[in-house]
Amino acid sequence: MAGATISEVHIAAAHDGEAELLVTLSFANGGKSLVTLDEFAVRTLLASTNAGSSDQLIGVSWDHVRDALIASSNRFAEQT
């Protein structure tokens, strides 16, 4: 996913009623992918990019999204 960046962000409701962030990744070849981030991943992403709001995530590299998803997933592994 080299070169992928965030091109759009939207807030949505998850099946449990919690807020999620829908992030559209755009690729150099014109392709797009939609990624859903839970609240923990969003907080991690905002912190790692020093963004004060979701709008400030536009243009951020996919690497930050990947790292936020990993952090969110790892929090469950640490509970066992």
C-alpha cells in the first residue's frame, strides 16, 4: 500500500451504537479503499499524527492508519 493516503473521513455509527471513523484511502493508481476505525484506533491515529480533529487527517499516510489498527487489535491481546 505504498503511497496510499487518507482522502476522506466520515463519522458513522457502529452496530453497537458507538461512533466509528470511516477513512477512505486513495492510491497513486486511482484506487480507493474504505477502512473502519473504532474509537481506540481513532484516538491512536489522532495522537500519532498530532491532529486535533478528523478533518486534519486528510493527506496522512496509510502507515499511520495501519499502526492505529494494530494498536487497537493489540489491546485485546494484552488483556489475556
